[in-house]
Amino acid sequence: MREKQIEFFWDAASPYTYLAATQIEALAARCGAQVQWRPFLLGKVFEASGNRMPASVPAKAKYLFGDCKLWARLYDVPLSFPKIFPINSVLALRCACAAEALGRQPAFALAVMRAYWADGADISQPQVLQALAEGLGIDGAALLVQAQSQAVKDLLRANTDDAVKRNVFGAPTFFVGEQMFWGNDRLQLLEAFVGGKLAA
Amino acid sequence: MREKQIEFFWDAASPYTYLAATQIEALAARCGAQVQWRPFLLGKVFEASGNRMPASVPAKAKYLFGDCKLWARLYDVPLSFPKIFPINSVLALRCACAAEALGRQPAFALAVMRAYWADGADISQPQVLQALAEGLGIDGAALLVQAQSQAVKDLLRANTDDAVKRNVFGAPTFFVGEQMFWGNDRLQLLEAFVGGKLAA
């Protein structure tokens, strides 16, 4: 097991989280670090912090999707604005918590975010999530049952509460120890930090 | 004269603008581009766009200065949070407009931002601005007189109005043609774009 840990708080509802998710494992590998994927409810964090969706400022909304498209080109990953936005990601995140028990959370998370942010799938729907799981060789029906278990609900809530407690106010958010990094646009800084290049 | 142009909307009151200002000329040189420095009033842009200071969300405020410190380490530039914050930057920006007529805007802008963000100087004060100008071999008393001219006031207002018209909502903001880049954290993307690496 790699010694350095990067916690990655993610919610599939956020385009910048999708962008960062496509890069984080390669970044961690370059630094000899391990990623702990932590699904959480961004909406609850907005509520708790008093922060707002970036797109709530009209001038910013006009800018943001073009910005996402440029990042997608930089990363060479597909991106297409979904018809359904914002989306209810609770069930997808619960399925991701259930996939964690199978050791498949990162693969499932990436499949869900790609389905939504590249293919426009309605990831609020159980049958869509089931099919995505099955595409990864996971028993989708069993995953959906697990997703409704109290243990999974508690895990998602605990992740969200932990994020709020640690002053998370947006997504994606990364932690290395207690050093927070907020945003896809902090990957450069995160990599320098994990690589030991930002000593005080 | 270099063919590619990067417009740089800057206000000395913004720490991320200071950080970006320390990097932008070297970035432009690497890309064979020229920087057009455009002082503007960020407060007016917040008013017009309905955006808020990033630090207006308490959890974000806790994060932001530590984030700025990490960027400063990455760039190897000094940064120290000023006692006077926020600061009234209008006179400093008017002096920068006046320095433009002498072909010295970038040097003056960097001196002002460094004085505030590294040395804690009160850049709202005429005598501080005069001394900064004189440190660059500029006639500081004459610069202050020019800073009160109608032409300079009009230039600063015109830059601000242009920013609002083009949906600017924060600082620093860069334009390459009509493609906007918002934030110090977009320099990587800006460089790829100007370097022709983000073709659609």
C-alpha cells in the first residue's frame, strides 16, 4: 500500500468533479500516493456552508461550461452538457458506497460520471445505475439492494458530515492530511504538494 | 510586436491577481504573446454581476489564504496577508492608468501589488504610491497629478464597463479574443490555449 493518502470528496452532480476524477488516479500514481474516494452530498455542503452553486451568478454560468469544455480538451476526455441538470445524485452516490464494499468504487464512480457528463444518461434512475454496474461486471440488482441499506446511507451521511466539519464548501475537494485542495483547478497544486515541492 | 494578445484585467485588491501578475509576462513570452494590462474596479464588477467576494462564505474564507500561500510557494514569490483588507485600490489603479502613458504600467502594477501583498503597504495612500513610482524612476508627484485627470478616470471607468459588458465577474480575468479565462488557476489552461494546444 502506498503511504501517502489523498482523500477525494466527489459528487457526480459536479462537472469539475468529473474532470478531476478522470485525472486523479494517474496523478496519485505519479506521486506514489493512494486515493481514498469519498462520495458526499454537495447540496448538503452548500446548505451548511452558505456557499452557492457556481452557476447561480449569471455571468459565471455563461462562462463555466465553456471553461469545462476547455479542461476536457486539455485532458482529452469527452464532455457534453447533460439535458438533465442539476441532477439528483443520491442514489448514484449510495451505489458508489455499496461498490466500495466490493473494492470497485473508483471504477463505478468514473462510469457514473462519464455516463452523465459525456453520454447524458439519467443517473438518478435505478435501471441506469444497474446497467452501469453490470458493464463493470458487478451484480447491479444486488448493488441497488445494498444501496438502500442503513449502513450505506450512514456512510454517505458520515462522509458528508465529515466534509462539513472540515470546512468543505464545494467539489471536488481533496485532502492530504488536513491540507485542503478545492477544485479541479487545484490538481497542479495538489501534485506539487504531494510530491514534496511546496515545503514551507 | 507579438501577434497574439492576452488582455489582463487586474485589480490590486485581489490576492489571486497579484499571484497571476507575477507569472503572466513569462507565460506570454513562452507563447510569443503580448499582455495588455487593463486595470479595472473589481468591486464594480461584483456589484454588476451579483457575484460576491470569495471570502464572503466563511468556510471558503478559512481556506483561501492558505491556498494563496501554497500558490506563492509554487511560484516562489513572497506573500503575507495585509493588515488592511479589503483596501481601496482606486487611486492605485488610476496611477497605473497614468503609468500606461509612460509605457510603465506593468512595472508599476507589479510594484503596487507586491508592496501590498508582500510588504503590507497601504496602497490607498498617495505618498505610498508616489514612493513606489519613484522607486521605478517615475516622477511620482507628476503621476499623482495625472491620476486625477479626467482622461485617466475615464480610462479606468471604460475598462470596468468593458469588463462588465463582457461578463467578467471576478479577478484576475484574461481574454484571448473573446475567450475568457478567470482566475490565477486558469494560467495552465490559458497557456495551452494561446499555445494552440486546445483546438476544438
